[in-house]
Amino acid sequence: MDVSLDQARTLLSACRDVIDAAAARLAADSAEDGRIDVDLMDREQVLAYDLSSVAGQVAAGEQMLGYGEGGDLERLLAVAFAGDVAADLGARLAGREASWGVDAGWLGADGAQALRAARSAELLETIADRVVADPELPRHLDEEQELIRLTFREFAEERVMPVAEGVHREDTDIPEEIIRGLADMGCFGMSIPQAHGGFAAGAGQGQGEGERSEPGSGQDHSTDDFMAMVFVTEELSRGSLGVAGSLITRPEILSKALVKGGTDEQRLRWLPGIASGELMCAVAVTEPDYGSDVASIQVTATRDGEHYVVNGTKTWCTFGGRADLLMLLARTGGRDDGHRGLSLFVVEKPPYPGHAWTHEGTDGGTIQARAIGTLGYRGMHSFELSFDDYRVPAANLIGGDDGLGQGFYLQMDAFANGRLQTAARALGVMQAAFEAAAGYAGQRHVFGVRLANYQLTKAKLARMAYLLAACRAGSYHVARLLGAGDPAGQLEASMIKSLSCLAAEWITREAQQIHGGMGYAEEYAVSRYFVDARVLSIFEGADETLALRVIARRLLADALTA
């Protein structure tokens, strides 16, 4: 194929110029007293959403330029993805050029020529012929990373996949042997410093007696830690999103909050047990009327002597039954305090099986729980929790008295890592669906012709391949940014989460479509991939909220100070 990375660079450069122009224009119209005013920005939500979406695609495309230098297939994938990005931007621009601050000729003659090459059916057919033969795209991991990845792939194939369909169809609990097996492999200690029984090799491992991290300070993960988290999560999610792919997410979130904001005693008390898998974790943040709007939550924790008395209802507390520890975000200040009135607590409880349970607190009060039925993502169960005068020891306030009012900041910092992990979960679901589609298309004959020989099927398989490659390249890049403590990692984690989750929805949908009627049958795992993927752009920050309140807002703030 006569395509080159220079064509991809031309396209991505033109897209970047459009993003910069639109961000500058919208920032100027959304600024008040030198800051971005959300109400002003919300007057153009359509533009802000499109801007954030394309910015994430371009960021991934720029990482694909480096990936494309790794080999012939990688080059083809990089060019095709760049063409996809430019075409998507062109569609969003059509008829709205003025609001973006560009003219209809934004691509230029060179860009138009590069787009024709990048969008050619011949390129897509060439990619498809390669990936149908081998759907394992090059990852370019080093020898040690590849060994770790294959170890977890083996576990997923031998232990997770055989039970995945049964857990999904019957909505049963995750088998204990899966949890214990991952615990034995050190899976739950990946984000915990070595000083506290984990395997994270970042600077945070030196924290011990007499040293306490301030919220948001320090660097407790290395690049290797983040990279391992990405490819381990991908392999487990390839086995099953509900059975294994999400098990390490909640330990990651709670341990991050403890490392960043906990006291020495709290770290010593809980981190070793989390690292060993003895203490399983869940997160109780979302409320029935407040999903992504975390700053407005209403569950209260009122000080009463040596306890806080908790009242109110939390929802979507995934794994809340099996968990030994709940990370609870509650309002300790007044309603007018907003995010400054929130604090984080660790609630200790016994594990409960099944879909409903009641816990009588040791110090008084109750927690009543019921599992919410879901289309997919089954096994962990997502609970609605009702707290009735439930008493939590004051010693369980993360950070002690110094942690009062710091819960929002600790939670948001921990959730930034969770967004990268969600992108990795999306990678696993995408890889599983892609393999299923390529395998089925290679074997199935329609009207006497192998399904994989049809041009339209090839175009679908090629797009699956380059979307998957781009999301993986972007995830690895974010892992390196976060490992280096680069502030840009927070924004890019949100962008790769958004891109990967939406890509997973498309890939699983088209993988199911390639299977035809069999794709709608539960006996084929591709039907599970489709319903599992649907949750990805909802949790860890709904896509619209992530785009408008995190990504676009940051893009405009950066444009304002440029």
C-alpha cells in the first residue's frame, strides 16, 4: 500500500489546528474574570462535547505516529486511524465551521489528498487480510511486561473464561477461587507501596512512621506500575469484565486515597490486608439523585463523640456485598459547603453473598442493601445501600481530623487512576470481541463466500483493528504520563477513557452484527461483550459529564492561558 506516516501527520496536524482554534474561540467567549465560567461554556455544549471528543481522538492519533514506526502493519493502522479522525472531525464541522472558528477549507489540498489515501477501501482491505489471519496486534512491550501479560492471559483463559458465561446468565456471585487465585498472584497489591505489602515501586513506598502524604501530593506509582495495571486489567477483562476485569479497580481507588491522605495508623491497618486480598473493597460514592455530580451528594455523617452517624442512600456500590471495606464519601459539612464539605470514611463490614443483605453495625445502626438488576456486567452486583443511624468510628475518617473536608479531593484524585483502568477494561472487551469477529468471519460462509472475503466485512474488521490499536497506544501513553507524575496525565486519562469506552461500544456492536443471528444468542460470548461494553461510558464518569466538566473545561482553561 502506498501510504505513509507523513499522511497521518498531515491529517493530525490539520485536526490539531482546528482543535486549537475552537478551544481559543470558545475559551474567549466562556471566560469571566480570567477563569472559565461553566454557565457560559454551557451555552455551547454541542461544540464543547464535540471538541472534547475529537481532542481525545487526536491525542491517541499522535501516539499512533510513534506506534506506526514499529512495523508495516502498525504503519497501516496509524494512517487509517488518522483518516478516521479527520473524517469524524469533518462530519462534526459540516455546517458549523463558524462556531469552530475555521473555514470550509480547513483540511487544505495536502490534507485532502492524505485523507483520500487514508480512507481508501484498498487500505482497509489490506489491514483486514492481515488481522483476520492474526487478531493479536503488536503491543511492543518489553520481555518482562510480556511475561506478566501472558501469565494473566493464561489465568483468564484457564480460570475465568470457563465460568464467565454461567456467572453472566445466572447473575451469580464471582467464584471465590477466582478471587483467591488473583490474590495469590498479587493482583490486589499492584497499586499499594511495597512498604505496606504491595508491589508499587513508586516514591510512595518510602512513606512510613512519621511521614504522612498531604492530599494530592507525592508520587506513589512508577511507570511500570501503571503499565502493569493496564495490561493486566486488559487481560482479565478479555476473560470477563464482570468476573475478573473490575476486581482490582476498587482496591486501586481505596488504596490510592489511603496512600495519599491516610494516617500512618490507617495505612498500617488496612493496606496490607487489601494488598493480600484478605480485605476486598467497594466504593460508595454515587447517590440516586447525584451521579457524576459528586460535589452535591447528600448522605450525611454527623459527629457524635467518637463516632460519625451516617444517614442516607448510596447507589451503584459495585461489589458492596462481598466487600469487607466500603470507601464512603459523605457530607460532614453543611449543604452550602459543596465539595468542601465532603469527607471519606472506611466502613468495615462482613462479606455477604447474594443480592440482598442487612448489616447491623457493631456500634449501632444498620445498612440495608439490594442489588440492582443490570443488562450486563454481572457477578460483582451493584447495590443500593441505605444507611440508618449507622455509626462509623471517628478513627475511620481517612486522614483523621486533618482529613475532614478533604474527601472530594482524595476521591477525585483516586478516580483519575480509575479512568485509565476503565480504558484498560474497555481494551479487554474490545480485544475479546475483535477476536470473536475475526474468527467467525474467517469461518462463516454466506452465499457461498467466506464472510471475511466481503469488502464490507473487511472494512469493519479493519476499523476494529485500528480503533483497538489507537486506544491501546493512548492508554500506554497515559500510563507513562501518570507514572512520571506529569499533570497532563489527568486530562489525558479522561480523554482515553472517553475514547476507549465509546470504541468498545462500536466494536462489540459490530462484532455481534458480524455474527448475524448467532450474535443475538446467549450461547455466543459476543452477546455478553455487547451488553458489558454498554456500561463503560456510564461509570467512572458518564461520558457527557466527563467531556463537558473535565475535558472541555481543561482544554478551554489551557487555551485561556496560552
